[in-house]
Amino acid sequence: MTVTDLLDSSDNKRTFETAKSIEITKNTVKFGSSVYQFRNVTGFRVGEIPKDKFPLMAVLVLTIGGILTVAFVVGWFLLLIAIFLVVRYFIQTQYYGLSLFLNSGQERFFMSSDKSFLMQIVSVLYEFMETEREGTINIDMSNRSVTVGRDLHGKATTGDKNRTY
């Protein structure tokens, strides 16, 4: 299954999102033009999107045809095409997906090539779900940043000996 197959799948429950930012508060989850109640989110998961399959038959046919016709100029072109297919397979970018599951059974899917960034998002969301604090999580998918904003209660000291109460 390729990335394009996943994108073209007729599964009504999975939706691929292209939003560049996700904002999560205690009550809402907002991305693009969609807003959901946070309590309707049942879970988050990071998964690996399969790469395109190795074109074994094409490489075999081109290699055998190239070897048999190497005396002619056509054989060299067939071998070059086979090499190109092999190289293209090995330089594919591995994509991962952040799945956001809703009570309705729907899945919102955000793609990225950075697995550690997606794991950081899941970790922050887990902590946010476990605590009862007010705050906002802003996730910027294009810059790969997660910002957690909360109210400050107590003392804050800066490096220049200033204090805020």
C-alpha cells in the first residue's frame, strides 16, 4: 500500500488533514476549519506509513532484457532504467502519521516525516489529558514545534534577579 493509496482510500472514517497548526485547549481541538470538543477525543497514536513496494518484476525484466541486449545500445538504457528504479526505491522518504481518534469512530490523520516530533506531540497530549490544568497547546506542523501555554501561579524568577509574584 502506497501513500497515494492511503490518501485515495474510500474509508469514510479516516480523513487526512492538511492543517499546518493544531490548537488544543481544555474544551476544544481546532485545526484548519474544524473544531471538536476535547472530551470527544478518545486517543492519539503515531503510526508508520508503508513505503512504495519494491518494483521487483520491473527490475528483473529490465535487467534480463538489458543483459541480453547489452551488445546493442538499447541494453544499456534498460540497465540504467533498472538502476534508477532501485535507487528511487531506496531513497524514499519514510512518512509517519499522527492519528487523532474521535468518539464517533472517525480518525483525523496528520502526516510528517519526523517521528520524534510526532512522539513529542503524543507525550504532551498525554500529559495534558492527565492533568486538570487550564492551558493551551499549539502544535505547528510546518515548523515542527509544540508550545504549551498555561497560567502561572506562584513565583517566577528570571536570570537577572527580577521576580514576578
